[in-house]
Amino acid sequence: MTGLGHIQHITELEATIVIARAGKPMARLVPIETMTRRKPGAWRGFKISNEALFAPMDPEDVDAAEGKHTDEFGITLRRSSEP
């Protein structure tokens, strides 16, 4: 057994898995204690108006989507391929 199947088998045993790179722990996979069932139909009747759905984006949002700005989270300007 390799890959995801192996991890799934270990988690079924309720073991904790630590993923490391060069001996440094990077992530921990732990079993979920209890699963909660979703409530069917929770979003029933939720509607978005056409005006909101098709409204033009703010220039700042367009720039953020294209990766062209810097903000408090460290998103920086994309490197230009032009000289």
C-alpha cells in the first residue's frame, strides 16, 4: 500500500501522522474526532441578483486577481517579462 491509501489506512487506526522535510515537521494529519452531518437544503432559496453577479469589478480587485499589487499579506507585483 502506498501514497494516499496508506495514509487513509493509518488514519483509520486513529494515528497521528507528521509530515516532515529534511527532518523539520511541516504538517500534522490527525483523525477527526466527530463528523457532523451537513444540514440538507441549508442554502435553498439563496439567490444572487444579476446586478451583483455581473457587476464590473473594482480596479483593485482586478489587480489582485491578476497579482499586480502589494498588500499587507505580501502579495507582490508580478515580474514583468518586458525589459
